Amino acid sequence: MKVIYELGRKSLEENEDAYLETLTLPLPDKKTLKYGVILDFQNSDSSIHFILKELDERLLNEWCWIGKADGSNSPQWYGTVDKLDYLLSQTLTNLLEKWDQNDDFYLLLKETHEKFFCYLGPLKEKRYRYIFNPALIGEEIAKIGEASTKDDRKKAVAEITNKFQKYLEKEANVNAQDIGLYTISINGLLVVKQKVYKQLVVEEKLSKFHEAKEGVCSITNQKGLVTGDTTRLKFKYYINDKISFASNLDENEFVKNLSIGKEAYKCIQAGEVYILRNFDTRFSGLTCYVIPEFLYDVPFENVPLKEISNRVLDFVHKVKTIETGVQLQEEIEDFRLYEEQMDNQISLHFLFYTKSKSSLKVNKLLSDVPLNHLKKLRDEMRNISNIGRNFFPNARTKDLDVGLDAISKLIPTRIAKNENVEKRKILQVYESLLTNKTLSYAWLIQQFVLLARIHMYANYGSYQLGSGLNADQNDYLLVHALLRSQLFLLLLKKLQLVEEGKRMDGISYELPDPALADYMKEMAFSVPQSSLFLLGYLISRIAAAQVGKTAERLEAAGQSRFGKTANKPILSKINFHGMNKQKIMMLSNEVFEKMKQLGINYLSNEAIYSEHRRLLDLALKGKWALSDHEGVYYLLSGYSYGTKRILERAKELGKEEAIDEGGFDHE
């Protein structure tokens, strides 16, 4: 709460006379929304004019867009809304009850209400007593005069809203799906710009202090009127709707748990909205507020808070998505001027949340992440991507991306009813990267093998890996997912966030291909890992040869020559549920026989096989060090590396002979 208070305080300092402006909410979260519409009621001839405005931040401030009236199930009276039915039923009725009758505008409101709305009769809930008169737009609602129950009147409101919307579309030549906000004016005068209206909004926003008592604010330590009621704030700070959490089990004693003064309350309101407007982002589908905390009172002299906010989000974006090397290296010069200060004076809080209607559920809060830690993480991600690019210079940027967004696609999570029901797995990874918390190596390998299995069998419908993945390209997707997983594992090793257990460093490889040896050294593979990697590499050459042998049949059928795992029978020899040492030894023998059958037992391939056997024998002398999941993972790691090399070679040649030949060299 203190962090949010400070943000709001700084926001209000820059807008001393614009308290309501600091409460202006962001645009509704729909990409298709383009317009705001003024419903201008002309009392002189009982007509309605529609005025379209481009929906932007300036308009949000001008129309005082602050959402729904505070409180659960509260009567709606705000002049700017995102739901048209409010304006066609209860808004004017509720405004009339609140408006100062001595104000000149009150007579206009009353006249509009009388001319444009019809009375449905008495009902306990006032919001359903009046409805827009359908006759004014040439429509009628069946049995409108017989709507005596709440449900009947809700149906009547829904019906008039539907008819009015169609009328609006015709008159204003606009698609209702493009409209995000509606506001009302009378004879050209916007209701939300009236002085009384603004006073009413301020009064409601601070209504918790109407019956407040004297006390000391827990945030500022200043004496004055205080409240302990936070039910009308956007975020839930502590439980205050259950009597058991109140001091002395008295609902009037919540103030003893937390006392908030009036000015602090205003700052918290402003801080919450500032976060909603400026720090709402997504990490591969997971919604998150990135909330900065200034460690000193004046972080940047004469720099607007908005500019600092933009820089913070830009900084976070670079960690989310590692773009091209050029873009990362060509950082804006004026950003460099602030970077050192930001490192030392700002820390970030990552609040991952799920929003349902008006409630907000916190999924994970990662607190006190120093900005210089993000800088280190960004630089290390960049270095790892560059390592991948050194080995695969023709690869697309996204194929070697190890930013936070791309990493989330390496941890499969189930989707049920359009909701990610295993988001905790991704959040566990983010927690590790953002707070230096060690991850379980065994757990990661299990996730990578599950990822490989999903791609192998193109089981995309049940997981979050991405919409529209093509089952015909599952082999291509498998290869690049496994390559990114190796780079991610290397990233974790560099950051010392994963422990593999004991391994032998400084392995000397006897291989005809220096690049292959360099890759295994870079990845710091152990002896058994290297042995399986080489076996997987040979499987990639067998798979390529199998595709080459059936190329004419596949092309005649209009299929890709590579892309579907079904085109590579050798992959069926890998048990994606686990490979122990016995299965690996059997597979090793089958690979050797298959190379002879396909005629690809070249000197280079035999030399690689020989090194695989040497390392395997060395690994088998003692206790077998790999789990069954590791057996699968390192086989597939070699397969993905080898297949990517073949694809790179094909791209260089501009043709696919490299695939038909089963590799590069035939010494």
C-alpha cells in the first residue's frame, strides 16, 4: 500500500488541481474499440444527435471516465459509461436524485428525463422504474406497460438497448462493436463537465470519511479523520468484509487494523489508477502490473512521472522479448542517461493477477526486484541468444529467443475453458529469474520432455503453447522448442539458478566436426549427456535420409519434405515417456544398423558414432547418472541440433539436397 500511496502522491503533485483526472481509468481492454459516442438529447424537439469522437487518452480525461459507481450493486449515475443500458434506464433518474436543485442545469436534467423516459410504475429497486421511450426512435416494446417484476424490467431494458444500438448504428453509420464509451449531453452541454457533477463524483470518492473519526494515519502518521474501510479501493489490501478479521470482532473497528487519512486515501486512489493506466502489461498471456517503487523522494529532477513510467515499461519489455541484436544494442541515448540512476533508485514489484468482473485475484506477487537485476538478466539473455546465433547464423530471431515471453512457451500448462489452470508453473519460473530463486533441474527436464511429447504428437489443443500451431509442422516446432530449451538451460546455469549435481568438466571430444564439439562444450554437457547428444545427432541424419528416400512420394502428395514427425520413422524408436540405460544401449545398436541400411555410414558419421560409444562406455563404467527423462531430453537435444544444422545448410544452398544426402560431409 505504501508503494501505491507514493505513486499516487507523485501523480497528484504533478496535477494539484486535477484530482478527478488522476482517477481517469485506461481504455477498455478491447483492441477493436475506436470511438466514444455522445448521446446529445435535444429538449426542443425531443430528438437525439450522435457525435462520434476518436477514443484516446485525451478523451478519457475530457469525459471523466472513472468506471462504474463505487460499491457492489450500487445505482449507476456516472455520465460516462461503457454499458449503454445504464444511460437508457437508470443514469438520469439517479442523477436527478443527487443533483443540487438550485443549480440551473437541474432543470435541463429534469426536462430531459420527462421528455425522453417513460415511467414503468413503482418498484423497490429504483433503477428499473424508468426506461428510454422507444417511440422516440420509431420502436416499441411489447407489453412494456405490463412489466411489473424486476426480471420483466431487466428484459425490457435489454430489449430497448438492443433496438437503440441498431438505431445508433444506422444514424451514426458506425459499428457498435467499435464503440467503447458513451456519454450524455443536453442541448450540447456535457453532463460530466458540469461543476455539480464533478463535486458529486469527488463526494462519492471520499464518502468513507462522512462518518470518520479522529485518529492517526498509518501511512503518513498525521492526525485527522481516518477510515479503515478499503472496500471501494481498486485493490484488496486486507480482508475487511468478514467480522472475524475486525478488532474486537466489531465491524466498526476495522480502523484499528489500518487507519487511512483523507489525503493518504486520495493518494492511494490516484496511485491505483496510475498503475492501471501505466503499468498494466502481459507476459505471454499472463496479466501483470509492474509497480515501481522509488527508493528516494526525488528519483529524477525535473523528469515527469509519466516519462519515468514509460522508461520502466520499456526496460521490462526488453526482458520480456529479446528482439534483434541491433535493436538491443541501439538503445536510445537519453535512456542511457537515466539507466544508472534507475538501477540505484528504483525497484519493481510484479503483481500477476486474474480479473473476473469487478474483482482482482492475485496469482503471484514478486516484490523488490532491483532494476539492476533486470539489467543483468536482460544482458545475460542477450548473450545467450547471441551464442545461439553464433551456431545458427541463419536462424530467425524468435527461434533463439530466451526472453520471458518465449520462455513461458517452454513450460507446458494446461488450458481448460479458455483459462490457464497451471499458470503457477510459469510463475515459478518467473520467480526464479526475477528473484534469484533456484529451480529444480529434474523438474525442468520433465517439463521439456512433456513439451517434446506435445510437439511429437501435435497435442496442441490442451496446452497454452500458442493458438493456430500447425500439426503438419510439428517436427519443425519440436526442433526449435528443444533448441530454445537448451539455451534456456544454459541461461539458468550462467545465472546459477539450477543445480544438476556432479559432472565432469573439460571433456575432450574426438570429433571430425569442430562446431559440434564447440556446441557441447558451450552447453557444458557431462559425459553421459554428451553421449546421448551425439546419438541424437546421428538420429537427425537418419531422419533426414528417411525424408529424402520418400521425397518424391511426399511432394506428389503436396506435403512438406520435412516438418511432420510422421515422415521420420526413426523417431518412433525414442520412448517419449522415458529412456533408461538398457533402452539407450538398444537404440544405439539400432542407429548403427540403420545408418548402414540407409547408406549414410560415411566416415564422418561413423566417427561421431564411435565417439558416442566411447563416451557411453565411459558413462556405464560407474553408476548411470541420468534419469529416464534426461535420457529422452538429451537424445532429442542432439536430434534438434542436428536437424537445425541440416535446415541451415538447406537455407544456405537454396535447395534441399542437404536433407536428401543425410548431412553435410561424406569423407
